[in-house]
Amino acid sequence: MVAGGGSVAVPRGRAHGFRNVTDRDARLTLLFTPAGYEGYFRDVAEAIASGEPVTPELLVELRARYNTVAASTQIGPGTEGLLPTARG
């Protein structure tokens, strides 16, 4: 857990995730190096904005576009809800 104003660095290829477990709004600033993976989040946001259902199938398609797999496919059952992790 990271408090307001905190930061976290995640090495490439490491499983990670984030979520807001409160009922208050939260902000998250992400920095990707090298550039490019931020497109995954833009594509998800565009799907939501257009009213397209964000289904597991859509996420698989978008993850493939950015050479990414869900962390749950790498670290086993019981990890549903984790965000994707980049393939090394």
C-alpha cells in the first residue's frame, strides 16, 4: 500500500497491480520507459468512453497489441484483478 504522495518503481516484467480500496477518488501518475505501453491504457479508456464493454476478450486483444499478458496467467490462480505485466 502506498500513501498519498508516495511512489513505487516496478521493474520491467514484474507482476504488479493497483486499485483504490476506498470510496474516495484517487489519482495515479504513471511513467513508462521505454515509451509505448501507455497506449494500452489509452485504448482501454477509449473503449470505456465509446461504451464498448471491457470484456476479458477485449483485454486479451489489447494486451497482445502491447506484448503483455495478465499477471494471473503468469503467477497462477487467485490473482484475478491484477493488472497486466509486460513480457520480458
